Amino acid sequence: NSRGTASLLKDSIPITEFSASGPFEGHDLLRRGFTSVKNELLPSHPLELSEKNFQLNQDKTNFATLRNIQGLHAPLKLQMEFRAVKQVQRLPFLHSSNIALDTLRGNAECISFEDILNDPSQSEVMGEPHMMMEYKLGLL
């Protein structure tokens, strides 16, 4: 999913581990939830990996086609534009729609699953706005 993944990774505040490390370390249910060995070994459906990497695979195909048609400069320019657009975000505690990235990819007029049911990973981040901003700026 291309919407807001970079902002979710940048804006989350890591929680330091207070547990002992080693062979006798227990699983922290409050922070990590219940474990399932089956989910760690195999995807739940054969198409899950394909769907998870759909946008990445589509971008690679589009870049290869663009390179064959227009030359090496075209996909490089488009990748630089993608990076510049991904860096523009709202404040860490507000949801960013990344409409400029959708426009560059040609998905601005498409209604997708995330537009209707919303991806749970893109929900509003609850927290102290001042603390989240200071963490993003590197003051904490």
C-alpha cells in the first residue's frame, strides 16, 4: 500500500524494551499480542504476497516500459518525483492522504478499497501532538 506507509514508519515513537534478553525471555502480550506460528510461517492465502506487493510490482513494470519507450532518464525523473512527493506530509498526528502521489501514479480518479473502507494502518494516530512533533524533529 502506497498511502502513508513512510509517514507511519517515521512518525511512530519506539518503545524501549525493558525485558531481559536471552533464552528465558518471555513474550510480551501487551505490546506484541498473541503469537501464531502459522501466521509466521506461511501467508494465509496464496495471493496474499502478490496483493501485498502489487503496487511495487506495478511500479517496476511501468518503469521498465517507460525505460524501453523513452530511455533511462524518464523512469529516473519519475522516481525522483515520487521521492519528493512522499516526503511532503502533514503533521505526525494527522492523517495524510498523499493525493499528489496518487496523481503521479494515475490513481487520483480511481476508487479503491482504502477510499471506502479505509486501511486500519492509516487511522488517526492518538498521542500528544507536541511530543510527536519534537520526536520527529529529533528533539527528544
